[in-house]
Amino acid sequence: MGGRPFDVQPPRTTFLSSRITSTPTLILVFAIASVLTIWASATKLTTPHNRVSSIVHQAPINAQILGRCMSLRTTPGPSQAFHSREVSDRFEPGTKATFIKNAVIFTGNNNGSEVIHGSILMDKGIIKSIGKVPDRLLETALHATVVDAKGAWVTPGIVDLHSHLGILSAPILAGSDDLNSVHGPILPWLRSIDGFNTHDDSFQLSIAGGVTSAQVLPGSGNAIGGQAFMIKLRKTSEGSPSSMVIEPPHSLTGKFKNAEDQSVRWRHLKQACGENLRRYGNRMDSMWALRSAYNEARKVKLAQDAFCAKAEAGLWDSNDNEFPESLQWEALVDVLRGRVKISNHCYESVDLDNMVRLSNEFEFPIASFHHASEAWLVPGLLKKTWGSAPGVAMFATNHRYKREAYRGSEFAPRILADEGIPVIMKSDHPVINSRYLLYEAQQAHYFGLPANLSLASVTSTPATIAGLSHRIGFLREGADADVVIWDSHPLRLGATPVKVWIDGILQIPVPSKTGAPSNVEVGKGKTDDGWKKAPEVPNWDKERKKALEWDGLPPLLEKPQKDRIIFSNVRSVWRRESDGHVREEFGAAIDGELGVVVVENGQMVCISPSCSVTSGDIKVVDLRGGSIAPGLMTYGSPLGLEEITAEPSTGDGIPYDAFARNIPNILDDTGGIVRAMDALMFGTRDALTAYRSGIVLATSSLSKAYYVDGTPGHIISGLSTTFRTGSFHALERGAIIQDITALHVHIGRVHPLLGKGVSVSTQIAALRRLLFGWETKAKETGYWFKQAAEVDVHVIAVNAGQFCLYELIQGVVPLVIEVHNADIMATLLIVKIEVEDRIGSRMRMVFSGATEAHLLAKDLPGPPLTNDTALVKLLQHGVTVGLGVQESWEARNGRFDIQWAVLESNGKIDQSEMRAIAYTNLPKLLGVREIEDDGLAIMRDMVAYEGGGAFDFSSKVVAIISPERQLWVCKTDKAADDPTHLKKARRDKERSSCGVREEAKMERRTAGVTGIRLCESAGSCWRGVIGWVGRSVRVDVVDAEEDIGCHGRVIVCHANDDHDFPLLPTKEEHRRVKHLVLQERNEPPIQDDELAKSLEACPHLETVVLSGVPDLSDRTMVLLAKKAINLQNVDLTGCDQVTDVGILELAANSLPLHGLQLNEVAGITDTSVSAIAKTCARLVELELCDLPLLTPVANYRRGTWRHCCSCAEDTELDSFGLYDAHEPGAGIDIEARGASGRAHASACVEHYRRRGRSTGAGMLEPSVCGRCM
């Protein structure tokens, strides 16, 4: 390597003697040439002939050298002729002038604070006049197109300072990836324009977002990735990449474009530091490579300076004949001369410090730091950069995707602006679709960046940083005619361009190739004057200060509060009802009295303008016209499964892929099914940030498109889980809503940049086989795919004659398929039909992603390109649609994503549909079950928004109300004894006759209670329990003691009339009950109605023994099944009033069921037992004795028991040879009691032997059985 610090052979160094890459003005050149010619002529007579000839020939060369030396000191910028230009160099002949009138114009001047009302005249590709356009100019603009803005906002075209348009093109294909070079860390000789693809589909999409200019940067995989170029997104008539470059530097063109423009133009360069350079070593390696490169460039610069010093002193004989120049280092030499705008990719303080020191060591400026996640923590450091402080180009909320981005903050733009550092919002397209670059500015404004700086951050500020403020980013006379008219204030959520011009040429609406007028409607429903004003945004001063105090990692969740909280000035309250829909419970008129909501122990106990409270220790939260609404749910990202995406040690890791290698024998499962619940990580910053933003639930799976190391995503992606985003750990009450939510697979073509994977036909063939049930159900893979293919039967109505109306639920668990291609989706639908026809069921197949789902062909990007969006088209066809996100950091923005989708529908999605998308559809699609308690679903956490509704850009989450987790409040105002915050004093809390002391005593005694057992003749004790459901009352006796049979403490009641005893547990304590044992017949007997009332308060039951309730009805069984879906053991022995209605409901809802005793339940038939066998997958013990309505074995034709798994190792039927007592069986633990039961059990065994088949483990798998099923 010869000591060279670079990994690869760089281009060969050459010295050019005749090619001029930069020159002074022609006047100066001609003047010097003339002087030298005259001098040569004057000396001709006194000089030998050969001397005269040499001077005559050298004079032009010397003049060029002197001119070049002088140009080295010229500062880049527009020429004097530029400001007086009449025609843009980008003008397309035939373009008509355009006159925009009645506009509200954001010019970009005065730091973005100048807004004028008037008109704009565009002609010849430039802005001729702005404000009040003189009549003389209008007269010269013949046949100008007149556009009446009607008071709309007009801005300069958006400038994206960080984009990879054209070098990572859409659609992304392996042949169009020109982002990063692998040929070493130092590559200043590379140029992004050399890989620029003019056919990138993203150009039009970006223009549809108002983006008119972008800096196309090489990737960040190299310390110096190459030269960047500023381009206009409009395709030119020439059609070449070079023709799209704004002011191409002469190093690109090799000559001046015309005689009038002899200025030195800015060049642009991409540098990087930090984690992305790991392929070439660590940070020390990277900095040494940079220093070595700049040292080489400095040698060339010093050689040039020495050469020019001798030339300008007339010491031609002592100079070399050739001007020192290096094609390899010429770009860095220009950097050292201050002629290059550097965009430096850097995140952490250590990297920022390295680059600041580098700039001072070699004395060159840095135009902007990009990403710069920790720049807001070290603004003083940035100000030490050589020359002046650089700008900072950043994301609004896209943080924590890798370690160096972990301290990124939504408050960074405001903090940097307060320090006087220029703020730029960027897209890093395609990381964020540049069509939504304005959304980054909107979010920056939402979190505190002033409106003028927010708009400037995507217009005038990036243009200035790029050195092109004389052309783009501003609306002023002489600037390029890049103009956007918006349908609302640009900082309003959902702001959409109505018209876009680039170089005065209309781009939006997209001109029709046939000349037909555009019929795309933009801005429907935004006629109210409020849309023309900048949005009001919350105050974040407290949070911003706290973020600084905690060095970027402030606590995100404090301990829940159990105190009483009063929410005042509430405009509306929305509730989730038992059917999953959300309806308004309270709404104040526009000019009416606002409401008060009283919250106690996580429950809203009063909702009314006239709620009264007593003075005392009560906290008050002023919602300032805000709203209280159910919490939102997110889906699609790995939220809760990893802390930092790019850090494998902070996540689950890479599971085994059955399509890439054999699954280890220890798993003993063909597909290697994994469960997301096993990998859950509570308390991740993305999850807690989402929680603070009103996203209280998340369904996450292990599905990935690809892993950090480039491994393709797995086709079988395992089982998802649903959890609370704000929980601290898995054992916290209510932390895990549903341990298994859905089965996930990923079907798609090979990733274009990875180039490896399994064919689509192989993926679908495997899916078809698994759904057909050809994989044994005794293993996880076979079992769960069978569950996805089968039908779940759900009772929805019962009449007096005990006739049932059944609803066929598609699939026991949903099959969620990550798929985007229309052809693959069509094939999957055909497979679905095949499976349903084969096994006689209906699948619940859900497409996730589904980019082409709307018509399985035509693309619908939405206004201003099309009238409809994909979402609108799907809803119009009756498709149930939920919105998800791909990355964990995006979850926090869920409510704004929903509102944006509604706004761009042009009124085709109404408020009820919006609420369904927000609250109902995702749980419905994913099969998230609702555990009911007191008539409310467990997904009932409520979110309090200050300053607006759940989907308003003006609102801010200030509290989350949770019955399970009490109340999280991020702010309170003042104590409740201030009469200005409350209408009346709250009514006194009702207390029982036992008083506070007895209540506290009982609270201590019943701490941790998980069950209730009634012993002996404790009927009167049960009366106490039932009475307590409505209001705490006295009971005969309560003893808290350990019960060995239950996993937790149990209230044991004994009949005793000799004591005066305290209250039963509080209602909140009662919710923890997991074991309800009503085993003995009591006098008087426990009534079914009493039991039904009690079950309302016990949603978390796991063990239920109801043999002591002789008149137990189907109604109560249905209630039990719906309320307590975590049932594991149920004993209904002797409950002869129960029929198939109750058992079918129990089977449909009780997937975790392990044990079931149905002895002497005379009303059940084969239907019930068949449903149990099919749906209760975890059943290990089933008792079925004295059931007269079960049919003989001969009537059964299907292998019912093949639906069962998790079989016991030792059962009472071992003596009949059913299975080996030493190995796990493939059937179920059946207890047959009584003579008739044993006789029948014997018959069952013979039947098993005749029809059973070998399981491959030395056992028989039972096929069918009549009465023992």
C-alpha cells in the first residue's frame, strides 16, 4: 500500500497544462494579453530572433496562467450579469407567461418573516415582478395565463437539501442502485450526476408535494462519498441529467456556458462520519483517512499558490512549465479554497467535534451537518466550525433507529434556532418520501419552531446553505420561477399543492398529453378561513427544558397517579362501546359551556358541565377546549420488540428460517414458529413516546422485510402479540392484552438490493400445503396454520326455545400476509378459495402493506395527481382497512397519519369512517379480542388532549386515564380549591357504615387477593359478595389465607353469625380475582342471576367451579365466556340447565382452556363437544360422564381429535392401552367416572385401535370417538 491510508487504488494523478478549469473575466485576459503582446513587439528589434519567437509564443500561455491564478481568489457566486438577466438559462422556448393574482405570498425574505399580499408575474423562466405588478410588464407579457389565487398561500418551490433522487430510483431495482461506492473511504472524485437516472418515478411524486429542487447526495458509506449536485425536478426537453443541474459547475461542463456568465459557481460535496463507515474501520480510521486526504489536497494547493506567486512576480524562468493540478484531489483543493458547499453526515457529539477540529486544522468551512442527532446538545461546538456555524439538516421525529441517532429530539429544531443556527428540514429520500418533506416542517412547527423559520427550513434556508439563494428558495424579482400555490396554509396538516411551476412551466396539475384539462380536485372542504391561517400549536417549553436537563434522554413515563383528577374546559368526550365503535358521550356546543370530567382511580366518575367536587387535595388539568377519547392502537412496526433497530443486542435477534436452513431438532417444528410475546421488551423509548402521544396499544410481530445484516425477512414470521405501550414489564396487570393475536407470513419477490431469497412460487406452494393441513397438528407450525384455516363459531343470539343463531368467524386466528404486489395478492385469494373449498371453512386472510390492493393494478397516489387515494378506493369497495406504520419511531405520529389520510380524501372519508379507521378496524382485522368489564372493553384507556381533539394538529396529549394503570398525567395546573377552575364543589364521597378505618384495614388484609372460594354452607357469604358488586356491604366473615390449589391468595368465606366484619375488597381489588370456586350446594342455593351480576366484576378469571349453582343458565355461560377469555379450568359438573348454546360460546372464546369438566351436563350434544375439540387447542383434561345426548361412535366420520394437542402423559385410560404412559400422547386426558363411563371408555379404546394411525412416536393418534369427545 506504500503507506497510503486508503483501501483501494485511486485514479492516477495527472497534471494538465493546457485545460483551464476556471478563468477570470475575458476583459482581464484580453488586457493582460495585449500588454504582453505590446511588450513583445517593443523588444523585437533588440532581441535575437529565437528569443523573440519564444516570447511571442509564451505570452498567451502566461496570460492564461495569470488569469487562472487570479481566479483562485474569486469567491463563488452569481455574476453581475445574472441580476439583470431577462431570460433564464433554463427557459424552454414556447413557455407562456403566467400572472398569479390575489395571493398571500411567503417570499422567504427577512428570515422567512416577510409575507405580502399581491401578485406574481412569471415570464421567460424567471419572476419578473412580485407584489404590485406594473401595467407595463403586463402589457409585455402577451397571452399570459392568469391564475386567480383567491387569497391562497403562495410560496417558493420546496428545496430538499438531502435527497437521493435519481441514484436510488423508484421502483428500486438492483440496476439503478448508484448510492454508495465500495471502493474506499475517500472518493472525492466520484460524482452523483454520473449515476443519475432521469426516469425515477419519484420525480413526479415529489413535485406533487411541492418539491421543485433537491441536492442529490451520494450515500454515507464513505468518509468522502463524492460530489453532489443541485437539480431541478422538472424533466427538460434535452432529457439529460446534466440539463437538470442548477448552475452546473465548470468542473462538470469543462467550459463556460456563454460569454456573459464567467462567474465561479459553487460546488457541492458529501462527507460522512460515524457508524456508516464501519466497513473501513472505526472512527479513528475514518478521521485518519480524512486528514490524510486533506493533507494531500493541501500539498496541491500549496504548490499552486507557490506557482502563482512566482508567475505574478514575473519569475517565469524559475517556475515549472505546467500549472500544478491533480484530478484526484482537485475537488478537495477547491474545498480548501472555500469554493465547495460541504454536506456532512454526522450524528453524535464525538463526530461533530471531529469534523469541527478537521475544519479548523485545514481551514475550510462546512455548509451543513446532516442528521446531527446530538447537534442540539452542543450548539456551542457548532459555532467553533471554521468560518461560521453550519446549518443543521435534520428529521423532525425520525430518531432512535441506530445508536448514534438515539438522542435525537423533536425539540432540536427549536433549540438550534434559539441558538442562531440555521435549521433545515430534510427528507433523505427515499428514507422519507420527499413528497412529504413539508410534513417535516409542519412537525417542527408543532414542536415549537416558529412558523416563519419552519417554512424557511424547506425553502429559503436550504437554498442559502446551498449557495443558490439568488435563484431558488425565495420569491423575488430575478429569481427562478419556481412557485407553489397551496390549498391551505402550508403548515396546516395535509396542505396540498394546487399548482406547481418549475422554471415557469406548469407541473401540477400534470399537463395532459392529449391537451385535455385536469379534473383532479384539490382542497375540497378547506374553504373556511381558518385553513388559511397558521395552525395553533401546543406549548412545549417544559418538555424542551427537561430534554436539555437530561442530556437528550428525559424520563418518558412517571409513576401513575391514584389521586382524584379534575379535567376542566372539556369540549367533548368519546367512549368505546362494547361493539368496538366509538361514540360521543359528551359534546359542548360551539359557544356552549365546556364540561368537567372527574377521574378517580383511573375511572371517569362524572362527565358534565355541572360536576361538583369538594375542595381538598385534588389536581386540575385545564384542557383548554380539548377532548377525551379512547387510546389508539398501532400495528406494522417492531414496536416493543427492539430498542434500537441497528443494534442486534437490543432486540430479539434473527430467528431460524425454515426456507434457508433446517430448524434445530431442539425446536422439533418444521416451520420454526416463534411468538412475539416471548421477545417483548417493555419500556423502550419508541413505545413510551408512542404512549405519550396517545398510542396505548400495539400489535407487533417479528415480521421483517430484511434484517440489519442483509438477511432476507422470513416467510413464516410467527405469531404477533398485543400489549400496552405504557407498561413497565410483562407481569404488570393488563400489560399483555393478547399473547397470540395473529399468524404472520411474508410473501414477496426477492429484495432488489439483497438479491437472494426464495421464489414466489415456492413460498405459495408451502403456504398452500400448510393451510391444507398436511403438516401434523401436533407441532406448532401445523397447529397454527390449521387454526388460521378453520372456522370459529360464535353465538350471537339465543331465543326462549334455545335455538341459536351462529356467526361464522373467518379463521380461529387471522392469517396476516405481508404482501404488496397485485399479482401475488390475486394468487393468494385463489389459494384462500382452494383452502376453504377443501376443508369447508372460511379463512380470515388479512393483507398487510398491500400497496397495489386498491385495484390490483392502477396506482392511486391521491391529490394533486389523482382524485382518489388507494384508501378511498378500498373503502368504496367495502374493504375493511386499518392504517399501520413500518418503523417503531413512526408509531407516535399515528393520529396525524389518520387525519392526513382523511384530508387528502377530498371529503370522501367522513368522520365516522375516520373513527372506524382509528379505533375499530385494526382490532377487527387482527382479531384483538375485547375483555369486557362493567360493560366496557379492556381496550378502554382514555387519552386527554389539550387544545383540540384527538386528530387536531393543535392538540397535545396531557394525560392517559387507565382503570388498570390508574392515571398518567404529564401536567397539572393548580389545586382544586381555586374556584376559577371548577364550577361547583364535588359531591362528598359515599362511604359505607364501616368507615374509613375499616376500609383501610380490609385493603391491607386483601392485598393481592386473586380468588373467592365459598366453603360449607356459605350462601349468606355469597350474598355479601353479590351485594358488594354494586356497593360495598358487610359480610359474615372474611379470612385472607393461602390456598394451595390456587396461584395466589383467596378470600375464604365461612358461615358465622357471631362477628361484625369489615367490607369485602374494593371494586378495583375484585378485578384481580382469578379463581372462583362455588363447589358446594348451599342453602339457600346461589341463584344464577346473582352469579351473573358478580361475573361483571371479574374479567380475569382463570379457574371457575360452578357446580354449586344448580340453575346455571346459558345466558350466564355466554356472559362468562365473553367476560373472561383467559379461562383455563372450568367445572360445570351437574349444571344440567346448560346446553350447546353456552358451551359453544365457551369454546369460541376460551382458547387458553386447559381443563373442562362437563359431567352430568345433560343438555349438551355432539355439536358442543366437536367445537371443544376443534377450538380448545390447549385442552389437556376433559371429563364427559353421563351425557345421554351424545351419539354412537359409528355416526362419526371425521377425525375430531386431530384438532387437539398438548396431551397429558398419564391418564386414567392408560390401562386401556390408549397411549404409552411414559411418552406424551396425541390425544386428550379423559376421565371416565362411573360404570357406564368405564364401559364406554373401553369401547372408545377399541375404536381408537381400529381407526387410529401411527404418530411416528410409538403412539396412536385417535381419529374419532362419539361420547368421549
